[in-house]
Amino acid sequence: MRTGNEPSTARSPLRMRLWLSIWGTAWATFGLIAFLVAERPGWAAACGVLLLITLTDFFLVIRRMRQGSRYQPGRDVPPYDPEDPAPPHEGEDHPRDPGDEHDGPPSGGRGR
């Protein structure tokens, strides 16, 4: 059931991010070394910045993976927003409990 808050409760595919950060780290390192050897300081600096970004992402992914799938940022924060109770029927202000059948006017059923 869609609740409308999926972007805020979405989970990141951490294993995919881990492998992409490893792949990016490898290529950024290769580019940094290659451009330093070719004496291209501008491109080497760009690869160095990219290397810092991929390493930061790598360590953030590792940290989140170690926290576990049910990590909560605080005691007050539930894993997901609780589902709303069933919407009230037309003309009712609140949903009825199944045990409250003797309250209110009869429903027009047989035997009453």
C-alpha cells in the first residue's frame, strides 16, 4: 500500500553503492596517477577530488551497513510511520470497533 511518504522512508541499495564506490575509487586512483605521470595537474586535481568523493561514499556505505537494516536514529523515531487506521465510513466521525455492534441505531437487519 502506498502511503505517500515513500521518498522519506526509502532505503538505499547499499551493496550496489558499495560496488559503485569501489569501482569509482579504482578509476579515480588510476586517473590521478595517469594524469600526474602525464604532467596534467588540472586533470589530476579533478581526479583527486573525485577520489575524495568516492572514498567518502565508501566509508559512509560501510558505516550504514554496520549499523544494520533496522538502525534508528533515536528512541523517539519508529522504523516507519505507523499506518493510519481505516478511514471512517460516510457519516461517522470515527471508525467503529467490531465489539460495539449493540451501540447506535439498529442496522435494519432481521430479528430486530
